[in-house]
Amino acid sequence: MARPASSAGVMTALRFAWRRLRRGWRSGELLILALALVVSVAAASAVGLFGDRVRRAVQTQSGDAIGADALISSREALPAALLEQLAALPLRRAAVSELASVVLSGEDTLLVSVKAAESGYPLRGALRVADQPYGTARERRDRPPSGEAWADLRVWQELRLQPGATIQLGQSSFRVSGVIEYEPDRGSGFTDLAPRVLIGAEDLPATGLVSVGSRVQYTQLLAGEPGDLAKAEALPLPQGARYLKPDTARPEVGRALSRAGQFLDIAVLAAILLAAAAVALSARQHGQAQRDEVALLKCLGASSRLIGITLLLQLLLLGLIAGIVGAAIGYAGQAVLAVLIGQLVDTPLPPPSIQPLLTAGALELMLLLGFALPPVLQARKVAPIRVFQRDDGNTGGALIAGVAVAATVGLLWWQAGDARLALWVLGGTLATCAVLALFALLLVAVLTPLRRAGHTALRFGLGNVARRRGASVAQVVALGVALLALLLLAVVQNDLLDAWKQRIPKDAPNQFLINIQPAQVAPLQAFFARNGIAAPPTWPMARGRLIAVDGKAVTAESFDDPETRRWINREFNMSWIDRFGDDNELIEGRYWAPESKGVPELSVDDYVVERLKVGIGSKLTLAIADREVEMTITSIRKVKWESFKPNFFLVTQPGVLDDASGTVQYLTAFHLPRERRAVLRELIGEFPNVTAIDIEATMNQVRGIVDRIVGAVQFLFAFALAAGACVLLAAIESTRAERVRETALLRTLGARRRTIALGLVTEYAVLGLLAGLVAAAAAQITALVLARQVFDLPYQASPLLWLLGGGGGALLVVALGWWSLRRVLDTPPRVVLAGGR
């Protein structure tokens, strides 16, 4: 047979592939593989489309944390050229200026932080303003009218203002018309917050506060589409200016968004593993089904090249059809999810983009090439002699397994974007496969002598497991991987997500009191006792400026990193305590011993190590009050700042700074239910110098992000759960043809339908039990590793998971097996006699 020209050969193969594909649909040979591809593309499309929309919505709503999607901040007025470039972009903008000044009310004065905002401020989120202290706050999406000012509660308290009072800022007077309860872009450093006064930007020049030498922070708030924001970020900034987004401007929000992204990645990775398992199982079955036809074609003179091209084109055609159907289902699925999740996301979800669909298409191509193509192409190596005898020959199992592993690594790495997360998930999966294979082999060895004893149905079921050693091992591994994914989803959803939500407990401190004088500590504790509030602990605090590291004098100019310069160009708040709470994790060094009181040892947060490039044994010299103190770093801590408990970057032990005369103050934090907010009015009346800071709004902001992501992840996991059920069904369907032949043969030999049914139930129960128990163990271990190494969350093993894995796995596999093979039991003997499958 002459070799056809290249183009003619491809066209011939294409026509042949199309005919075989049409016959395959009628005969059902390709139905399982097509279903697996449709499920994989639908899962990837739905997860990708919905996940992309949620990410963009959360990023948009996280702009509430800074009052915008992004901002440009500088100590100098932004140049006109930069403002013109920003004006040329389709972005909403609002300029904000902040500076410190003294406000006067009658004979009283107070140092405040003045914010002057343009119309439209804030661009994201809303202010909450009340008419009077402790009154009902309303949302406001603009700054005060000209000639008016809004002030926070501390200004009202310390100046003893009444509604409608007048205050003086510089050369201008303002009528105070509101109490600021919440600012979306208020910083979270409670010890550095000055009392706030908000005015309109047009009123600032008349005050005369901005002059040569004034220290003003200029901020340009930006809001718009991601592409336009990216163009703004790419603009060259003058020295000292910074472009900030919510995750960099607000660390607590950034940590919440980062954790949210990790949970979404887990959902996507689970869906990918399930899709890969389904395609691999279905492709193996399809490859086995091709061997008889390939052998016959070779007998008729077809070349291996033509057969290979035909099989490849058939897969690509199948992939194209399945991809279109799967993308349509995925698009519809994400729309349903968007409707269901709408009540959880305050910001409307943006419309779907095309990128996730392209990504799903690329995922399907990788699945085809990595999992489906190798076993199908191996079929073209079958010798023509298979027409006369069933000899599989070289199946290329090692090559197929190697390609599949490489494809899995590529898929996980590409999708996760986090090498460590991908490796942990992949490592847990491979370890599970190895353990499942080992236990399956041991099971076969144990069951071999048992298949000759007991009830006929029991012998039949156990005999099937023992007789088909390779098939049993492969099926246990496949079932185990699917059950692992499903159990892992349950663990992540029920345990890890709950642990994440508990990071901010309901009774977390929401009120901070600062400027407590030493003589007021005992009376303040008595005040709490009188009002039925558990007396909270108090922390001493002194302020110091870093002047030397390891004996070498340092200033802000000693560091190249702009963030370090900004951070070091201010005084540090220090404290001294006997021991640390559970919101501080020791990661290096040692805490001080009780007998070493007074030794200048220092414990630092890991952020200090990152910024100053110091470590255990480094010496920091700080100017505190009228003296300099050199302290040696003996421990490095990781502070859980999201606990909202008082914490400090620098902590020493008692006896080192106790005599810092005139500079020691105390602070405390406690939880106050909203219905008891009136207690604050009484507290401030009794201790007028004490400043109360309400951080309930900031806590609710982080809780809101957590709740929205938990809801989104739960819906994504529900979709992945359906994909996992398809994997189990594919694993069972992979032996359907063999079951048909076996059942018909047994019926020919006189076996009763009930005996065959009990045997199949026994076989599937044993396989499901084994796969479920090992998958439960793997899920526990993988969840523990994810909790400790990736999410930094507490996790405790659940014995219920073993019952769910073992019992649930057995019941699920039996149910799906019975649903798949119930008609096989009615296969008449003539099917075998006629040579059918």
C-alpha cells in the first residue's frame, strides 16, 4: 500500500476519524470519555469563571479598606504632569490631604489629624456619621459641606462639644455637624491614630495651615477597571511617592485576601485532580476498546502512521465537541452560582471574562495530551495476531504513568500559581496512590485463600478482587483518589474554613483604651468591676526611637527600601511583659527566664527582622525619654495581628524600662457588646484623659471578607463534589465491558441473578471500604499539612472522618456500581455466544 501525500493522508485520516467518532457515539465506546471531558471542562469553566468574578468583586470591595481601588501617596504635592496623565485615564479620582494641627474650642485646644477631601470621597465604601455622640449613624458617601466639619468621638469628648458647636482650625471656623463613627480608609495602627477632623478640600486653603514647612500627606484616590488601574500603576512616580493597593495599604485586609485566594486555589486544584482522574480512567477503557479494531485494520493493510493520525484526530474532534458542551455547561453553572452567592457578596459581580474559558480549553488540551492520548496511541502498537488471540502485548504502562504524572505536575503548578501549595497537594495525592496500591496488593494476597470458602456469592465477589490483581489495584487507586478529593473538600470546608473564621472570635476585643496613666490603672479596673465587665489586662507602653543597630548609628537614609524608611522614621511603641499569649508564636531563639529580670533582652516581631535585616544576637539601641538603652535580640516572634489583641513589634522584660520617667502609659483592650456602648460615655466622663478607640468597624470589614469567601468556596466545593461523583462512576464504568462478558458467561453456566448481584455488591463494598479508609487517613494527613504549612491554622484530626471515609466509601461505591451495572445482570447468554461485548 503506497504512502499517501501528507495533506491527502491527513484528510483521509480526518474523514475516517469522523466516521469512527459517529459510530462510537452509537455504540457507546466514546461516551464515557466524552462525559469525562465535558465534566472536566464544565468544572474548570464554572470554577474559573465564577472564581474570577468573585476575585474581582472581592478586590473591588476590598477597596473599601482604603476608600478606593488604589491610591498614590506622597509627602510632597503630586506634580501637575502626573495629575494630567491620571486625568487622561478613565478613572474616578478624589484628592485627600492630611496634616496635623491644633483645633480650638473656646479655651480648650487639641492636636488633631485634619483630613481635607474633594467631592466624591470616598470612592469605595462609605463613611458612617451620626448627628451626636452615640447617636444612630448613617452612611454618607461624600465629605462635609463647605463650612462644616465632621469630627470623631475623641474630638467631641476631649473638647466637650455639643451639637452645632463651632471649632477653629487655623484662620477658619467650622460648624461641627457630625460624629465620624467609621472611615473606610482609616489606618489600623491604634496607638498612632490622632483624633480626626474631616473638612472639604475647598476649605483648606483659607485655614492657612498649608505653608512652607508644613508636613502634609497628599493622597490621590483612584477607582476604575483593572486595566486602567494597571496603566496608572505603570506611570513613573516622583521620589517618595508610592502606589498602594488594598493588600499593601492595609495589612490585615491583605492577609485576609491572601488566605481567601489560597482557599479558592484548593477548590480549583481539587477539581483539576478529579477531572484528570476521570479522563485517565475513561481513556484507559477507550484505549483497550481500540485494540481489536486496530489489529483488524492492520490485517487489512492500514499503516501505523494512518492509524495514529486517525486516533489523534478522533481525540481532538471529541475534545472540541466536549469542550464546547462543557464550556456552555460551565457558563450556565457559574451564572447559577452567581445568583446563589449574590446575597453573600455586597458588591455586584462583574460580568464574566473570556480568559477563564480559554484557560479551561487549555486545561482540556493538557488533559487530552497528558492522560487520554498515551493509552489510545498505545493501541496502534497492537500486533495483527490479536485478531486470532487476545494478546495485549506491550501496553507501555510505565510511559503512560510517566506522562500522566508529568501532566499532573504541570496542571497543578500552572493552576495554583503557588509551587508550595501545588507540591503539597500533589505529594499527598501521590502518597495516597502509593499507599492505596500497597494495601490493594496486600488485600489481594489476603483474599486469595478466602475465595475458596464461604457463601457462593462471597466467593464470587472476593474471587473477582483476587483474580483481577492489576485491575483491582488500579480500581482501588482510582476510587481512593476520588474519595480523597471528596474527603479533603469536606475537611477544608468544615474544619479549615471554620478554623479560619475563628481567627477573629466573636468576643475579640473591639475597644482599645490608650493614654492610661499609671495612677489610673487600679481605678480603671474598679470601674470595669462596677459595670460587670471582666477586668482586661493592661500593658505598659513607652515610646522610643531607633538610633543604632549593632553599635552603628542609623537613620531613615541608612536603608534603601522605601517601606523601611517610612517605618523607621517614627517612634516605636514598646512594652514589657513576663510572658506572651497564644497570639505570639516563637519561631527562633528563647524567651527570657523569670530570674533574669532587668537584663536588656529584646523580643522582636519577624517584620522587624525583615525590615532591619537583624537576627538573634543583634543589638538595637533606642532613645527612650532622656536615656539610651541597648538591648540584645534573644527571640523572634510571629504575631497574629488579625487576632486584634494588643501587640508590639518590640517587647522587653520587666525591669528594663520601668524607670522611663514621664513616658510610661498603659493601654488595654476589651470586648463591649454594641447594646452596652453607653458604658463608654460613663468611662470617658470618669477618665477624661483616656482615649477610647472603637475598631469594631475594622473587625467587621475583615469578617465580611472571610464570610464572603467562605460562601464562595462552599459553592465551588459543591461543584467539585459533583465532579468527584463522576470520577467514581467512571472508575466503575471502566470495567463495564468485562462485567458484561463475565455476567453472560456465568448466566450461560447456570449462575442465578441473585448470586451474581451479591458477588458484585461484595466486591464493590470491599473495594470501597479499603479505598475509603486509606483516603480518610490521607485526607487527615494532607489537611494537617495544609493547616500547619500553608494556612497557618490549628487543626485537630476527626475520628468521624474515618467512619465517613470507610463506611461512606463502601456505600457510595456499591450504590454507584449497582446503578451502573444493574442492566448487566440481565445480559442474556447469547451475548457471549455471539461474541459481543
